[in-house]
Amino acid sequence: MEMDLEAQVEEPTVEFVDLWERRLFRRKGEEPFEDWLVTTCIAADCTPLAQRRNPDLPHTAVNMRQFMPAELPFALLAPRPDPEYLWGESEIENLTMLQDWLEDHLGDIKEIVKKMLKPPKFFSGVPDFEEAGRAMNTIDGSYGSPEPNAKMEKLMPELRPETLRVYQMILDMFADTSGVPTSFTDPAQQAGGVRSQGHFSMAAGIGAGRLRDMALVVEEFLGDVATKAFHMMQRHSTDLFTVEDGKPFLLSQLPHSTTLTVDAHSSAPIFAEQTQQKAMMMQKAGAITPEDFVELIDPPNRDEYKQRARQLAKSRSELQEKMMAIQEQKALKTAKK
């Protein structure tokens, strides 16, 4: 069944499309440069209406010697890449059949429970069994019959264990298809059970491989979007920023090859404990600074702790320099004697 995705509006509308073409542009007195030519057309017959050069991330001169190259202002998000399809595999396509099966199975269970609460009845020797059935299905209902062999028997249905096992099997298939293993939702279902918090963290880390891969794909996409937004700010922002020594600068003065990256999956509850353990090991080995350690463990009020760690590191550095100066003076006095 096809879905109608067109907007229902009162006024007639016209659909437009933009065609982006990589072209070579020439200006008088300048060297040729590459950029994107954007042509706006009517979708119905491809009639061109307007043309313009890249309006978002065009080739831009920062100064007499530095240029920012043109960029395509689009980014592709495909959490499950597929070499045969641009947008990748669907997140819900494989779950639709399971969802239909689950709803159908739950409907069957619901019917069984209803029959258990109000079981069907079998009448024998009763002239008007329909009237008897209505009477037996009402609160305080009663019915009598002059027939000596008349009787009523309840047909109680049974909720068999196989029914619940099928239900659990569907849930497991859901977990496997969606990439969220049951070790997250129900640790007790793991083979051998969970013996400690470390055991659970290890099992969760192993089972989160597919989620981690998808998170890395999404992070790469977000980093690409953030980089394009930053390059837009380099072209248009006139705000002044300062470094630690107070010297001001513009974003356009930074290299045009500057990129931004996003590393957010390590802050997820699944990986947070593992990240903190690694941060402690690196701190003991002296591989990271206190500011890096605060960044990795991600405590509340992180920025305040980072500032405090920066100040403490600076104080330790100054104290160490003073201690070295004192030791140097002592060594000089000893040498003179």
C-alpha cells in the first residue's frame, strides 16, 4: 500500500528543485576557480528559472593570498550504509514484519485471556440454550430448566507455555534485528547470568558492537555538518575571539582546512564506565593532563572542574620551577665551597 506524502493545502503549489553543478569560473584579473552553479527549476518540466553561484559555501577570498575553496553544503547520513543504495538500509523495514507478528500474537493471547475470564459454556438438555447463555454471562444471572438431564459445562481455555515462548522468541528477534541485545534490557538472560558489575560492563561492551558502529557513522556525519557550519562562520562572522593571552583574532584567520570532530558515543551509559576506567589508567601512566582526565570522566559542572584543573596544573608548574631554581642555587653554593 502506497502512502500519499503530498501536503494537503488549499492553494495550488509548484514544486521547485535545485540542480548543483561543479563548474569552472573566471573573473577578470583573477585565476580561474572551481565552484558550484545552482540552477532552480520547475520540477514538472525542468524549466530553469534562476541561476546563481554557490550561496552557502562559495569560493571566498580571505585576503590577497588566501582563498577558501568552495564546498558542497550537504551531508549524507546513512547509519547502516549499503553500497547498492545511497541512503543505506532502513532502520524499520526489517522490524515491520516482526511488529505485525507481535501484534497478531498479542491479539491471540488477549483472546485467550478474555475466554479465561469469561469462558464459553456448553449446554446439554436445555431447550433455549441461547437464553441460558445470556443469563450465565450476566452478574448474578440464573437460569432453570425442567429437564432432569440438563447441565452446563464451562470450556476453560489454557494459556500454554509454548504461547509465551513464542512471545519471548519474537522479542529476541526484535533485539537481534534492531542491534540492541537482551544483555542491555535483561542482563539475567545472559548465558551463565551476571556475576558482577564488571562482568555486566564487559558483556555490554561486547554486545554493543553494532550500536558503536552506528554511533561512529552518526558522529562522522555530525562532524561534517559542524565543519560546514564552522566554515560558514569563517566566511561571514565578524566577531572577535581571544586566546588565553588576550590577543584577539577572527575566525577567518584560522586555516581553511580546520575541521571539527564529534566524539559523543564515549559519553553514552553503555561506554561511560569503560571510558572512565581507561582514563584512570592513562592518568596513572601520565599520558593525559588533569584537564583531559576531567573531559573523559565527564562529571557534573565539567567546565568548572576543567578550569580548576587548569589552574592547579599551572600552580604545580610554577611551584616546580621555583623548586628547581632553589635546587640550582643550592648546587651553585655547593660548587663555590
